[in-house]
Amino acid sequence: MAIPATCSEVIQVQNVLSRRISANLLVFTVALLLATVGNFNFWSNFVHAVGGFSLARLPVLAGSFAIVVLLFYALLTPFSFRFVVKPALIAFLLTASASAWFINQYGVVIDKAIIQSIFETDTREATELLNWHMVLFVAVTGGLPSLLVARAKLQYPQGVRGIAQRAGIFAGALALAALLLVLLFKTLAPAVREHRELRYLLTPTNAVQALNGYLRNRWSTPVPLQEIGRDATKGSRWAGQTRRTVTVIVVGETARAANFSLNGYARETNPRLAHEDGLINFAKVESCGTATAVSVPCVFSAMTRERYDDNKAKHQEGLLDVLKHAGFRVHWRDNNSGCKGVCDRVEFVDVSNPSTGSRNCAGDECYDQDLLEGLPNLIRQSTKDLVIVLHQKGSHGPAYAHRYPAGFGRFGPVCNSSEFETCTRDSIVAAYDNTILYTDSFLADTIDLLRKTASESGVDTSMLYFSDHGESLGEGNMYLHGAPYLFAPSEQTHVPMMLWMSDGFSQRFRIDRSCLQARADQPLSHDNVFHSVLGMLNVETAVLNPKLDLFHACVRN
Ligand SMILES: [Zn+2]
């Protein structure tokens, strides 16, 4: 900026500075500043995540920038009142500036752990982190704008009109951001899914989120584990039986019912299961959530979807505990990212690590077939009745084409990239359909294994399969999953579920297959799983709700 030379110019500049500006304009300016100055690192990572900078990507980048500015504008607008707006904006500017320094300097992500170390390290350690470079950086990028905010003369929209104006800005900015998000979803969804670090890089929302998480952890009192089903025992149909039972529960990943040919999908994605004798396919099953972190704890809990509470689930025993109380040995094998607390008190084996040198692994991927490795041995050697959970990697996106071995690429051409905008919708769907074809084969192999051990090892076997949630594949320009349940399209909530029982299994528990078959088209949900597994295995306990037990009306006396 040129230095004013004359008195009249000095007076002009003073006039500009002394002019009152609208508080809303100041808030918008700060939103713009936060989105740019505070987020160099975020944007450079973001550009990389969407596949690098090019002219063709300019609309996506500009649109994303507009989304961030609009979001910040909406989030700051509720502060635009006299006495509140200046301290709030200054706090955001300084926080963003300090966060940006730490991210740039140390490559750290701003999360709960960082906040914890800031609050809980001694002052000597903390002062080591502070140095003159940082002070200078924060002074220029945070302090200078803060000074201008502090000096600004503001006019505030008054009364009811003022409130309405702010509400209008808040809703309008969010609506516009949402519209842009929908338009850019095909590119943004896989980029953000594949590069989760992005949400820790966007300042100051990362710092606010992390502080919130830290304080909640800090002030929450430890909750003792609530036991349920302590009264569980094996019921009367176990009397006089000498054969052990083995029940396999396959927890699918991101498999949507609509793409199973068993449910009428045009492509033959279930060539093996279609010929599986005695398999019962439940065609209308709704998931509890649209993401693994909700669905998996929910489906194993005694809570229904309507009553499900994430926090309560963490501190309450679930299906696997009740089965243990009844005397079963429970074993969880995982080819996913863990069991979300569901298997904390049972045997756990992680098969997802390629370093084990398993022949079912390629590159950094282990195919679901790995879950069956060593299973016959486990069954043979166990002295107790077994419940084995197999947690698939299934159809996890966006890199669908990485989920199955070469022999399963029946549909194509397939999208080989995580960058959806480089692929046609058909090629994305083709890759997804191949994952279902592979799951078809995996489930058929599981049934073969159980049929074989039933005859060779003298055990009675059964398998229950269901997916945790579905997936959007471009319907309404939506991809992946995780939409809020209330608005989630059926592609994300309609999941496959099927049951197979060896003859010995259904006979000993006197289960009427045709009665179950008749229920195959009834509307069911994850709510039924907890009670139906207990019902199928004739476990008697007060926590079993017969109304949700699929088997209740299908047992012959
Ligand atoms: Zn999932």
C-alpha cells in the first residue's frame, strides 16, 4: 500500500477507517480470511486428494472453496451481535493461525490427542513449542487481522429485522453450500473418504472439534459396564444332544440388497448362492445405520434402531456377551477395521494384515477368503459350542476393484480408481457388482466348509449373513454411504440377509424351514438379529424379546 503523502490523503484514510461497516460484512470477510490464510496446508492436501491441479479441475476447486467460505460464514453468523462478535472473531482468527502454524511446522493433525498434550504437559515442555518464529507467524496471520477487527466500527442490524437477516444469511449460506456439495459429490465423496486427514487439516473447525472431544472425555465420568443376559442358559432343546454346534455369523460390508440377483438384480451376481439348497434369503431387511461405526455396534446390541444410543452401547454388553453367558465359545475374525467395541470381551483375530504372508493377500489387501483360513482346525479343536463372527471387507469403497481377486472381474469395464470423476458411472457399478460376485463365492465357500465339517467332525452348523449398511452408486448423484438416516436413500439402508442351516442343525432345534421361508419377504431389520440368533440357538434369557425373534413362531413342538 502506498504511504499517504499529504494531509488530505491522511484524512481520507482516516475517513475510510472511521466509516461504519455492517457486522455481517465483517463476518464474511473473516470467513474469507479463515478459508484462505488459515488453510494453506488444507488446500494443498485437498488439491492432491482430488488428483492434482489442472484447468479441468478448476470448477471443482472453486466450488469447494466456495463451500468452505459459505460454511464458515454460516457458522460465524450466530456470533454477529454487539459485544460478542469481536471477541469471537478474534478467538477464531488466533486459533486458526496457531493451528496453521502447528500443522505447517510439525505436520501434526489437530485432534483430541494434540489438545490433550497442550493442556496436560508441563509449562516447560509447552514453552519449548513456542518460539519467535511462531510468535511472528501468529502476529502477522492472526494478530494483524485481529487488530483490524478490534478497531472496526460496526453497525448491527437491529431488532426483529436484524434477527431475521442473520437467520436468512445462516440458512441461505448453508443451503447454497449444500447445493454445491450435491453438484460436486461425485468428486468430493471419494476424495474425503480416502483422505480422512483432510478433516483434521481444516482450521479452525479441527481445533473446535478437538477441544470439544477432549473436554467431553475429560469431564465424562467413567461408566461401569452394564451386564445383560446374565441369566442366559441353553434351553430344553439342548437336552440329550451329544453333537456340538457351530454357528457362523458373517457381517458384510457395504453390500446393498439391490445388487444381489437373489433379490431380482438383472446381473447374475449370485450364481453360487442361487443353487444353494436350503438357503433362505430375506429380501426386505433394513439396516440400523448407514455407517459401520453405527450399524455394527447397533446390530449386536439389544437396542432397537429407534432406541439405539451410541454411548450406551459402549458401556453395555451385547449379543456376544450373552452367548458367552450361555456357555458358548465366541470367536471374532476380522478383515475390516476392527469390531467397534463389539468383540472387546471375546477372542479376536485380525486377518487383514498382508504381512502374515497369507496366500489370500495381494499388495496391501487381504481378500475375504482369508477369513476362512484355519477355520476347520478351530472347529475341530474346540470343545465347546462355537459362535464365529467373520467380519468382511466386502464391498468397501471407493476402490471397489481392489476388493476381489482377478478371477472375479466378470463385469466390466471397471473403474480402477478412487477418483470417481475419472470413471463413468457404469464402470463404478461394474466394479461394485464384482465385489458382490466375490461375496457370493465367499458365502458359498463358507457354507461348503460348514457342510463338510458337519459330516466330518460331527457338528451341527449354521450360517447367518447380513450386511452392515448399503451404498449409493450414483443415484441422485450420491455415492458411498453415511447419509443421515432420516434422509438416507434406500440404497444405503436396504441390506441383504440370509440364513443357511445344516439338516442336523434344523432338526435338533426343531426349526421349521418352510415356516421361515414364508417369512422371507416380510419387512425385517437389524433389530431382529440379536433376538433371532438367541432364538435360533434356543438360548433362554429375559433379554430375549420373542416378538423380534424370527424363529419364535417357527419351532415345532
Ligand atoms: Zn460399513
